[in-house]
Amino acid sequence: MRTVPAELAARLAGGVTTFAHVWRFTRRDGVQFAFTDHDEALVFDALTCEPVSGLVAGAVEKSLGLSVDTASVSGALNGEAISEDDLARGLWDGARVDLYRADWSDPSLRVHLFAGRVGDVRRGVAAFEAELRGLQAPLNVAVGRVFSRFCDADLGDARCGKDIEATAFRGDGLVTEVLSPTACKVSGLSAFSDGWFDRGKLVWSAGGQNEVSAHRVEVGAAAIELRDDAGPALTVGAAFRVYAGCDKSFATCRVKFANTLNFRGFPHMPGDDAIQSRPVTGEIMDGGSRFHD
């Protein structure tokens, strides 16, 4: 049950309009931010809440029992507060968020509307929208690994163990021609085979990053297509570093990365066809592996 201070309740009943939303975010790296949709900064529990233009609180849905409460927040990307690069790097993923409704003339008069964590974030060229999930959300998450034919590690992380900074798995280049908001011709990548950087990560020297959806090499010239246009606008002469991509399959792990000892999937797991199979003649039936080269 939500408790509303008596004085705040009286002001609400009197139709006072001196109210504003206040968001307090605590990222997983410990950094705290506080924002308000008021036009001036507010001091809130010794934390300065910066006014952010265009920050909008969505509807808050409260549920009984263990159902997950939900809310949303949207606004403009601000390089000093919420930047596109920080969102792309995942710094805001899972951040703790508390939403308040406060009287900006006396911020001590406030009511707590929502507590949860940042969920899915959709970002565009200049704006973002974040889903906020209640504190019950982790109770709905399956804990443990999924048995799958595909690897569940991220390329280059501790479980993968592959050094993607090796020259065979990264390339440096420059944009030589802009073909569309998400595609361009580049220099520096012609020595790599066609598709080598598909699903890879591209990091701009000036800041920002994106995912490569396609890498093509034709007649000695290379071109790349980005997943979306959420990163910096493509400009001729822009420098970048791009890393090889992985489709999580056992074949790619073996042929492209020679890293099968660290493959974090189950490539030889029998599928539905094994359940429906029946004895036949002419196959090796010595009790050994079902997979033979």
C-alpha cells in the first residue's frame, strides 16, 4: 500500500500544480544519476536532480502478488547524462530505478511510485525509450544454462577465451563512400574474406559503436552494412576498428576461430530425428559416437 504524506495529500486535494517526476538511477557500476521533468534542478536526498528536456514518464502498471510491475521512460539522448554510446555499451542495462512524484517547491514532499530495473532499451538517432521492470522480474527468469546446439558465450569473453585483438580477428579502416545511412564502402578490409565481419562489432575512433550486419568484398573493394543507424552518422573519412563476428555455431568455432575446446554449446546433442529413428542396416552400430567424419 502506498503511503502519501498528509501535507502532500492536502496539496493534491487542493489542486496544486507544483508537481514533477523525479527519477533516480543507480547503474551496476555504482554511478548514480537523478533527473526531473521540472525546468530547474531539484535537491533530492542530497542528490541533485538535473532537469532533462523531453524526459517523459510512461504509465505505471502495478500488479498484485508476484506479477511484474511495469513502467517506461523516454527522452532525448544527452551526451552528458544518457548518451547513445553508454546505452550501446550496456552501462544502463539492469540499472536500479526509483520513480517519485514530488512537489518541486518542497521536494521532501513526495510519493514513491515505482521501484525496479531498466529492461529493454530502444534507441534511435536522437532519442530512447526504456522499459522499466519491477523488482519481481528476476523471479520470472529461468536460472541456469540452456541445452542448445549453439554456443552461449560472447565472442572474446572469459568463457570463450579467444583473443579478438589478434590481427586475424580485427581490422582498422576508413569510410571512403557513404551508400546509405547504414551502408558504406571502406578501406583497410579488402584482405579479409567476404563475410568475415558479419555479426561483428564496429567501434568508431571518434566514439560510439554499432553491429555489422554484412561485410562484402567485391573486386578488391570492401563494403559494410550496419544493423541500424543508431550510432554516429556515416561520414567519409571516419576511422573505425571492426571485430570478427560469430554465428555461435560449432562449425564456425572450429573453422574460423579454432576454438572448439571452449565451445559453450552442445553440437552433438540428438534432435527430434533421433526420437523418431528406427533400426536400419548398413550403419555403424558399435556403441560408439553417432557422429563420424
